[in-house]
Amino acid sequence: MATLIAIYAHLKNEMSKKNNPFSNVCRYMKENLSKSLTLKELADVAYTEPTYFIRKFKSAYGISPIAYFNKLKIYRAMFLLCSTRLSVFDVAKEIGIHDGSYFTRLFKSVTGITPSEYRKLHNEGVKFQLNLASLGGGYGATVKKKALWLLSNGLYNVAGSDLHCEDAIEYITKC
């Protein structure tokens, strides 16, 4: 039985590599979250030219490689904010961002709140609640698009509609 499970796991892993031509790139991104990567580096990992790489990556994931890499960084930051006592600036440095203002802007553009607000909510035991019914009004397409992106990437549990530390970890390992 153990042999069958091992064979199944191996075949599943091989199939996922064939179905995802960017698995090496995603793994490279996850292994280098503390660095600044260039499009040239990422294209080299994919054995393609940068312009072709950007077009194919965006077609596969719906966002540019650098935007995807930045989201991975923010999900790592979310994990660090809720699992360590590092300062916000130290968390930023851990993910390779040495400008606190830029980190806060990037974090807020991905999550909708600042790193400090995220930590405070997490520390108070509050989970992000997403009320899909209320996503009309003034926010319009931007909020809906963010919500749908989070849902499609498994970051919101549809039943409970909450996002927390464990989901960020799962997302980072899922790529």
C-alpha cells in the first residue's frame, strides 16, 4: 500500500510539473522572497526571453511575474506579522524590502489594510470578514476584483469568508 501511495505521489508531482510550465519559476520565487528579482532572472529560470516570459506568465496567472512575486512577499509578511514579534520594518526587511513606506503601500494595495492594522486585527483575534453582498456601492469593481482574486486563489474560505495566517502559508506553498 505504501508503495502505491509513493508511486501516486510521484506521478501526481510529475503531472503537475507538466501542467504548470512555471513551477520552477514559482519555486524560485518562493526560495528568494528575501531578494529583489528581475524579470531577466525569472525568464532565465523559465529558459525564455523576458518579453515572451511576461506574456506567457500573465496569460497563465492573470498578473505579471513581478506582481505575483510581490503578492508572495506580502503573504510571507502576513505570516511573519501574525507569528512573530518582529517590527513592521523588520518584517519588510525579511522579505527584501528596505523602504518602510513602500512596504506599507504594497501591503495595503494587496490586503486593503496596513501591516500594523493587520497585526492588530490578528492579535485581537479578529478575522477578516468578507461580505460579498456588500461589495457594490462606492468600491465597485476594484473591491470585487480583489475579492474574486482572493477567492480564486484560495485565500478566503467561502463558507466562513475569513482570511488568516494559515491561509497565507497555504497559498505560499501551493504555487
